[in-house]
Amino acid sequence: MENQEPQIAHMSAAQPKMPASSSRILYDIPCKVCRDHSSGKHYGIFACDGCAGFFKRSIRRNRQYVCKAKSKGGCMVDKTHRNQCRACRLAKCIQAGMNKDGN
Amino acid sequence: MENQEPQIAHMSAAQPKMPASSSRILYDIPCKVCRDHSSGKHYGIFACDGCAGFFKRSIRRNRQYVCKAKSKGGCMVDKTHRNQCRACRLAKCIQAGMNKDGN
DNA sequence: GTAGGTCACATTGACCGAG
DNA sequence: CTCGGTCAATGTGACCTAC
């Protein structure tokens, strides 16, 4: 896959630009995996709820994803494409430093 | 996105190679959109249940998808990648000849 | 302040009855 | 036969609570 749009369920809309303190979301610290706004550290790194949840599910269920792109393992992983390739998303989570014991 | 795997819900497993007549599935006629096994004509062309359902929903809800790949509109659309890019899947459905009034 | 759990929501595709 | 409708399965990500 390569694109899409509503692919995700609750694709968060543009943030109201809050006081950056009254919310759970850290508007200035990007998710180390997809660059979306993070919501604190998760499994060792600053990550958004999406990537944290994805990593959580992948680990818990022992998921083995396979990148089906021509350029194996080269899928872009940002807020827009993160749901296009689970294999590359998980790989980037790990590469970014995520680990089960969060440290 | 570029790959994946369980992306789809009920990814049909390898077919038991039925008598090719006792089932709804036409094992010898591929879906003109994704090459998966078709299940007869849908909206004008031989298509699988997946592409037929996708086209049905897209039309009914007047979906406007946007291809987010670098190579705009160049996403592969086969059984494996069909859920990677809705924009390209719909484009290919139309290009393959699908139309609301099936003819 | 993060792990873990929960859950509303959305999509997919197999199947069914109607015509 | 195809169409439209239905629905079980599944994933996503926003939240909440406990620690």
C-alpha cells in the first residue's frame, strides 16, 4: 500500500492548538516513530497513542508482519502512511528504541 | 503503505480447489481489478466480492480518496495490496470498467 | 507520568435473499 | 445470474485508571 486517507478510524483532525499543558498531548514533542504529536513516553520513547497502541498489540499478540512492498522494508512511516505497512511500522518502532520493558 | 498482511479481515485462505461449480467462486476467472478469484460480474465486470463491496461502498457514500504515495496514483492493486490505497483501488475499479449501473 | 485495558468507530469481504 | 443489504471479524487510536 502507499497512501490512503480515512484508512484510520479516528484520524485526529487539526489540533485546536491548546495551551500545551491542559491536554494529554505534547504538541511540541513529536512521536519518534511517525512524527505525530506524542503523548509522553511509551515503551521507552516519546510516541503518539497510535504507535504506542500498535506496538502494544503487536507485542502482546506476537505479530509477525511482512513488508510486501517492492522496496522491502522501505515504507515511509509518518502520520499519513503509518497504517500502510505494519511490518515497517513495527520495525521503525523497534529501531526508534521501543521495547517491552520501556527503558 | 506498501505491504502488510492481515490488513484485511477475512483474508480467505488457500482455496480447497473445489469442483469449480459447487461454489459461488469462479476459480478460473480473475477479478479484473485485483486478480483475486472473482464471484461473477459486479457493476459490469468480473470482480471479487472484495472489490465489488469496496466499489459499492465508495459509490454509495460518495467517497473521495486521495493517493498519498510519492508516485501519485501508481499504487499496485492486487489481492495483496488492494487495501493499501483506496484512491488507486477505486481508480482501477473505474478504469477496469465498473460503473454504478453495471453494464 | 506511563502501562494496560477498554471501546467507539470504521473497514473489509463473505454470504443471503430478492428480483 | 447480479444487486443491495447485512454482519462477523479485525484494527486503530483516544481515554481512563491503577500503579
